[in-house]
Amino acid sequence: MNKLFSVVLCLFALGQLSAQMNKIEYQEFTLDNGLHVILHQDNSTPIVCVSVMYHVGSKNENPERTGFAHFFEHLLFEGSENIGRGEYDKYVENAGGTLNANTTNDRTYYFEILPSNQLELGLWLESERMLHAKVEQVGVETQREVVKEERRQRIDNQPYGSILQESMKRAFTKHPYRWPVIGSMEHLNAAEEKDYKQFYEDFYVPNNAIVSIAGDIDYDEATVLVSKYFASIPRGIGEVYRPSIVEPPLTSEIRDTIYDNIQLPAVVQTYRTPAAGTPDFYAVSMLSRLLSRGQSSRFYKTLVDEKQVALQAGSFPFDLEDPGVSLAYGIANMGVTPDVVETAMNEEINKVQTELIGEEEFQKLRNQVENDFVSGNARVAGIAESLANYKMYYGDTDLINTELDRYLAVTREDIQRVAKEYFHPDNRVVLHYLPKTENP
């Protein structure tokens, strides 16, 4: 009876998976001012996600003014010519919605999740942000202190909080990925009001943005409303700055020691890897899953469970627009030195390089990828962001329906090959994190 129930449950789960992986329909068009618009209709729930993605991240910044992209994520909630300071959130909350924003090396993203009868409110708010934002000294001073506090909490006073910053500035010497998204507080302090205004004029323009709307909408009505609020916004003047710097390859291993406010040592290995969307990136991503996805992953099983040399261990790739990195780490168990953890990490990577992974383990990886795609597209907020990402980074919105095929095209041999090609000592930065009490 239990066996029969399990079979039925399995068949039901497979049916659900198939149902959720149905093709995502959408419509898209571009306004005369260069603003690209993507619409996805899902009338199953009376909510809508209104989002705007700007093609500006930390890599677009002046090296003497780092942190501007992330700073603007904060500053542009200050209000506009028609929205008072501090009232932006209130409009959304009073309508029963939520809102947020985030910044990466490559783009800045704003979104509101609202009852579907408040679609027009979301569009008005975002059009105000694009055209009439308040970029003035009082807001700059307020948000500068907010960003400083965020840096203190997330990086300066957070155990291991500087890992990414310390790794990237050694892995890159020319490309703007070398500085952190949160940027330099000294640069923000040195900036004048004219610097902030110029950044806004350069990057917050319709021809550098994508409006992506997903949820309970009518296509025709949404098209009319988008045109109403955005079509009259002037196109930006001149070309939007895109860095063309090509980072030279690493030719030998870089090693260093960082003393931090920590109790347990850690090892961080940062490998240079291809840009997101390239065939090898998908294989690198699968390799990282093999090493660290879940308690049955290779790092966890060996370093944490069997050898018990690490409290935590993992590996994850950064899906960056330009060639980026994949970062592997291990936090040592009590009484274990970083050398022991590093040796164990190297042994697991070496196994992938020398032994083809088994069919059963490979199938598990493929199942994890499929599950992630289903989960990512289970909510309208996830769909809105994915649609914008695919159009912005790859110029192909329909990758939301086809990118899974790229992952599933990765073979066991591909995983072994990229492990050899990218995960070798001459292509990495190795940091040993030690407690400050051990600093000689």
C-alpha cells in the first residue's frame, strides 16, 4: 500500500513539474525613446509586479567615484518633483503592496508588487523615478549615512564580510569588477552634487532601461498605460558608457592572508571563469552544484561529514555579464588549520578533473537545475525579473523558455573539462582567513 502511494505521489509530482514548466508567454515592444517593455499575463492571482531594470551597475562607475550605482538604488527612494521625501514607500504600502530594489556589478533593479488594480500606480511611481527623481544635497547626505551604516553591518563588522571584496580586488587588476558594489565611502564623501546629477542623467534614461510587468494584466490596457507614463520621457543624450576593458588572464596563483574578527579560520579560492551565457559558464555552474549543492554534495559529504575538517563548505559561480569568477570556500572546524581544509578542497576538485562523475550523480544535478527553473518562475516577481535579465544581458527574452536546454546540454565530459580548464592553481586567488588574535 505504501509503495503504491509512493508511485502515485511521484507521478503527481512529475505532472506538477511538467505543468509548471509550460512555456511562458509574453509580449514585448520598444518605445520611440528606446525604452524596452516586456509584458507577461497571469490572471490566476490578482497581483502584478511592476519592475524597471537599468543597465548600470558598479562596473559602469568612474574608478574615482565607486559606489554610485548602489548609492542611487537608495537615493531614488527619496522622492521626486511630485512625490515628497519619504512618501515613495507610503504610496505602495497604502495600496497594499511591497517594494524593493537591488544592485549588482551589472545592473540596478527596482520593483513593486501590487494588487492588480494598482498597476497604474506602479507605473506612475517608476516614471517619476526615471524622469523627476530628487537628486539634491539633502537626500544625498541622508542616504550617504545609510550606505555607510550598511557597509559597516555587511562588510566591516560582519565576520568573513570582506571575502568578496578581498577576493575580487586580487582576481581583477584592470576590470571594474575589482571594486565592490557598495563602493568606497571616501569616493561618496568626495563627490559633489554635480557628480550625482551627472550619473543620473547618464544612466537613468529610457534607452538604458527595461520595463517588465508580470501578473494579472490585460495586454492592451498595460500597453496603453506604459505609453502614457513613459513615452514622453526624453531619450538620453549620447551613448551609455559600457566598459570595454578586457582583464588579462591570471598566469600564476595569488595567495594572501587576511586577519579578520573571526573565531574559525577559513579558506577562499576564487577561480576566474567565463561570462554568463557562454557554453562553458553552464558547465562551471553545474560543477559548482556538484561540489556544494545540499548535504549530499561532494564538499559537504567529504569536508563536513566524513573528514569533519570544515564546519561549512561551498562553491558558487557569479553570473556576470563579463568574464567573472567562481568562488569556493571552507570554514575550518575547531582546531583545524586552513592548510588541512585547503588540501581537502583541492582533493575534491582533483577528483572531478580525473574521474568522470557517475550517471546517477549527473542525473541528480540535472534534476536540481530543472527544479530551480520551476521555482524561479513560480511567482510573477521571478518571471518579471527573469524576462528583463534575459533581454538586458543576452538580447533574447525567450531564453526564459530555452535557457534550461543549455544547462541540460552540458555533458559529464563538459564538467570534467571545465574543472581542468578553469579550476587549476594558476587560475585562482587563495585567501586564508585567520582570527586577528593570530596576527603576528
